[in-house]
Amino acid sequence: MILVTGASGQLGGAILASLINSGHEAVGSSRAGGAPGRRIDFDQPATIDFSQVDTLVLVSAGEAEDDVVIARHDAAIAAAERDGVQHVIYTSVTTAGDHLAFALAHRWTERRLRNSSMSWTVLRNGLYAELFGSLLTWSPEGLLSAFGPGSLAAATRHDLADAAAIVAADAARHSSRTYDLVGTPVSAAAVAQRLGVAVVTTSLEDRRAELLGAGLKPFQPSMLMSIYTAVRHGFLAQGNDDLRTVLGRSVQDGTEAAANAVTLGRVVPALRG
């Protein structure tokens, strides 16, 4: 049986749906639990039960400080070893993402897996095209961007979910492999052109000030700023063929996915009626 953690989240839920829609025996887990899933809370190791699981898709349990994320992942991997899981697939961050403020917990988890008693596959996922779009904001003048002239080799969440499901369905074939799953170049200018609006560039200083005043969790502004500056200065633009190869098809248009994400969050003061 295949178990997908974080199944109540967008990526975990999409991976589970892809597996089930392809006819594979799979179940999800989440903190809340509920049929047909298991209640598993990595912050409460006693709840972690991977019995009868052959392949575990460990979706990164981020959104916390590094020590918390690492403790969660360590508890999950230790439980997988204890319960006889044969193979773990981990959703990490792209190789070029070493510059990102949240990369350390991912790299620690990769090392922990490689030193475990189980076989493994690491999916170094590129940043979502949907995330890129959500980090663009609206102003009366157009689309406000702190990305400058930079571009992101963005992958859609749907493509990354399908790739994880494909690997999980034939885990032995992908044993001891690390895939760098990035997509097509997406820029603020391309998204603005797709939407038929102007792009207005803002400085990193101004964007940081906005984030610090937005009531975010303490660790979030630095994480987001690391994305802005890495894209702006060209560290996340390089693509490759890993995602297309794993999928066995072409990848989805990242610019379209980013533009759709921008449209969903569109609130333009000048258009309020």
C-alpha cells in the first residue's frame, strides 16, 4: 500500500488523487484524519502509524522553523523504519534552491533518508508557478513585482503531483534517484503580458517593509524574501528535462498557471465599486 502524508494539503491531496485515479491502492494521512485516511500528526510521534505501508510519500511538513520541521521529518522517518516501510519518496526543494531560506530542513531530510535503512527517492521540486503568481500583487498602475527582470523555472502543482504519483506507483524503478523537477521559465513581465496589464517593479526593501507589516509568522518574511531575491538575481531560472522525463509528456504552461493565480487574488483599488 502507498500512503501519502499531508493529504489535506494541496500537494498531498493532488498526489493522492492522482494515485487513486490511476487505480493504485493508496491512502492519505493528515493531522485531522478521517476516512479513508489515517490521523497522523508529526508533532505527536505516538500518532505516527505506517503499518502495512510499503511505499511512503513524505510530503514536506514545512511552515515552521527549521528545528520544528526537522523534528517532524525525523519522527516520520524513524517511524517508517520501525514499521517496515520499504521505500520513502520525499518532496524536497529544487537543487538551485540552496539559496532559499527554507532549504536547510530539506537537505537535512535528504541526508537522513540516505542514511536510513530504507530505499528512497528524492523529488527536488521546483517552486510552484501558482506560488509565483500569488507573490505578485496588484496596484492601480498594474501588477506589482519584486522579482525584477528575473525568471523562475516554475512547475505547476498538478505536474509535480503527477510526477510523485508516477514514482510512487513504481518505486523500485526510481530507487536511489534524485530528480530535479523544474518547469518552464516564468517572469513577472510574461505574466503581466498574458493578463494585458503593466508590470510595476518594486524594490526588495519596499517589499520587505510590506511583509513585516502584514502580520505574518516570524519566520515567513525572510523565507519569502529569499524567493524574491533568488528569482530577481537569476538563481532559479535554469530548467532541465527531469520533470518531462518522469511524466512522459510535456509540462504545463507555468505562465498560464501563474496568471490564473494572480487573477484569483485580484483586488485593484481603482476598480472597487
